[in-house]
Amino acid sequence: MAAIKENARSSLILAGRVMNEAISFLVFTILDILDFILCYTYKVLDFIIEAEWKPCYCSSTKEAITSSGTILVSEQGESKIVCLTSSSKLHLEEISDTLYTRPSLVAEVSKSTVNELKRRKLDNAAVIQQSCERLKNGSVRSTFTVNSTIVEMLQGKMGGQKSHDLTPRWSDCDCRTCNSWSSSCRDSLFVRVDGAKENVQEDVIFIHGFISSSAFWTETLFPNFSKAAKSKYRLFAVDLLGFGRSPKPSDSLYTIREHLEMIEKSVLEPHKVKSFHIVAHSLGCILALALAVKYPGSIKSLTLIAPPYFPAPKGEQATQYMMRRVAPRRVWPPIAFGASIACWYEHVSRTICLVICKNHRLWEFLTKLLTRNRIKTYLIEGFCCHTHNAAWHTLHNIICGTAGKIEGYLDTVRNKLKCEVTVFHGKDDELIPVECSYNVQSRVPRAHVKVVDNKDHITIVVGRQRAFARELEQIWKN
């Protein structure tokens, strides 16, 4: 009887997988076509409403040749020289190829068109060579591919220009909460500070995950820390660049460099933080590791919650492998479906932001009305208060773009940091599987992994905040 039940269970699981594969193929084929249509729809709408064409990553790539801080861009027979500052060159290095290389059915169908464009670019090689000879400072150093969108966005960073575009796009929310930074011309992150105000003994920095905000910490953990902890520790919870109440510049590429610089400018420098503990969730774990690598002598403890670390198999491109693991193009589970839409479809995800984020006040009101104000809406606020540009670039340039760097970060933590490393993970996490935490431990053997039963990507903190607050206090004491 037990064998029959086991066989029946295995058959049901197999049937479910086959059904998920079939439905996913159909749904994502439709989404491929829809995204293609929306690309041209938004080009027209942007031109009508904003009086200019806005670049997107559906554009064909441009061949770029670098030499002494200069990029020569050539596309369809037209060549132009773009001069970059050293800072902009770093931005180029941090741009993920997943922004403009996302295989789809439409891409396969139009393969012949792509091949034709490549043929034309080869015909223009002579033009590129002639232009290279006119470059100053001699020979060409390297060749790579740069998407036209990246080049256009970087133009605002050239020639020493530092100011950001403060005007929200027509498809972004223009409410006071989302745009408080623009009215005050603030060029630093929104930071919630709690805990000790005098006789501060130690500092703690909390870094939230993707499409979230500082409220993920301030509404859960902060009220549950003991009086003793609040008298000793100064607690900082930041809204990352592009999220919550922090600046959301429309011309930013949201690279890891930009995110770290804003944390430094908003927390470390103004508050004179010399050494600190870090607590980070999901995407925030990548920023936490990068921050720890940059300040190895300043980290007192490192607590990572559901870190997205997928070591790429040999021969696989790390960025593309990470994208397929985080966003597997499946309709089930729902959280994976949402991640797939956010990661694979630039224009579909912009439409979702238009419907949800631009109208977040309506959704918050309806939530309060339907629940009779029985639940707090901070998770909805964190989910809604961002721009599509911020979410799109952060997802690709941080989660996917750093996939090849995380091993180096973890090796530095293992070899150069002496602090305690603790990793928490929900056993039922369907977005970032538990194996990711054990992958971290395999690179940093001293890391202590704690898997919590019956908890997922969010409830690993939300719902067990009192117990988690006690656990953090114990880590900091050690």
C-alpha cells in the first residue's frame, strides 16, 4: 500500500511539472509577443507625452572601441566619438549583459533580422577603422559591445555633469512620498535612525531587499529590540537608491558602485560611522558583501538573510545563469512568476509599475478598506514606492550583474574579515532556495547557517520579528 501511494505521489508530481512546463511555455510565448508590441507602444506614448524618444534595451547593440577613456560608437554606418570620465568607465564595467541579452521566442523568430544587422556592421568595419586612426593617444586597447540605451544614459554623466533629472516620468508616481527627495533637492538616501542617541557603543546598518524599503526593518525589528539593545546600538535602516523615499533619478544606471556610494554618503560619512554590524535581506546581501569587502576592518558582524548566491557551473556565463535561476520563466510558484516578469520583460514590467506603483495610494486605500484597517500596509508601501527604471536596473546590475563577483566577495570575507558570519534562511523559500545559504557556507566555512522551518522569503523576518530581534542581539554581543 505504501509503495502504491508513493508511486501515485510521484506520478502527480511529474504530471504537475509537465503541466507547469506546458502552461509556462504558452504564457511566456504570449508575454514575448506582448513585450515586443509594448516596446513600440511606449515609444509612441513617450514621444507624445514627453516630446522625445526614450531608449530601451530592445535596441540593437552598438560596437564600441575604447582607447584612453574614449569610446567610438558605430551603428548602421554612423560613427560618433563619446568621451567618458574615469567614473563613467567604471559604470560601463558594472553594466550587466542581461539588460540587453534575454533570449525569447520573438528573438529567435527574428534571428535572420539580427544576422542582417550583423552583416551591415561588418560592412562598416572600414569606417570604424578609419575613425580609430583619428583617435588621440594611439592604439586601440579592447573591443566590446555596448547597448545604445547605456550610451545615451551615460551621456548625462559625461563632462563632469553631476546633477540628476528630478522630474518623474509620466508613467511614474508623482506623489509627495515618492518624490520628497526632488522637492528638497536631497542627494542622499532616506535613513531611519533609531536606538542610542548618546553614548553610542556600536552601529548597525540594515539593508533591505528588492522592491522593499526601510520599513521592512523599522516596522518589524526596531520595535522589538530590547531597551538594553537600544541604549547600546545605533540602528540605521536605509531606503536604497530608487526605492521608498530615497532619490529615484531617471538617468541613473543603479550600479553597485552607485548604491554603495549613496550608502557611504548617507550613513557612514554624515554619522561618522567607523565600525558597524550589517544585517541584510535578499538583494541587500550582495550590497552587504560588497560593503564588507570595501571596509574589511570595519565589520563587526555580518548577518545575511536569504542571500541569492548561485555558483555558475563551469562553462556557464554567471550573469545569464543567475537570471535563469532567479527568474526561471515559470508560472508556478507565483513568486517565481513575478520575478520572471520583472527580469525578462522590460515593457511588461513597466506596465505593471504603471498600474501598481503610479496608483499605489489607491491600492493602499483599498487594502485598508477591505481589511478594515486591521493590517499594516508597510509591505505594500515598500513594494509600490519605486520607479520602473530603478527596479529594472537594480535587478539586472546588482542581482545578475554581480553574479561573477560574489565568489570573490565571499573569498575576501573568508580570508580578510575576522567577524562572525551568520546566514538565515526560510525552509519554504520558493524564490531563493535554501541551497544558496549552504553555497555561502561552502565558500566561508565559519559561516553559521540557520534554516527556519515553515518560513519563506518574507516570513523569515515578518511574523517572527520578536524572536529574530533576540537572535540578532545575541549575534552582536558575541
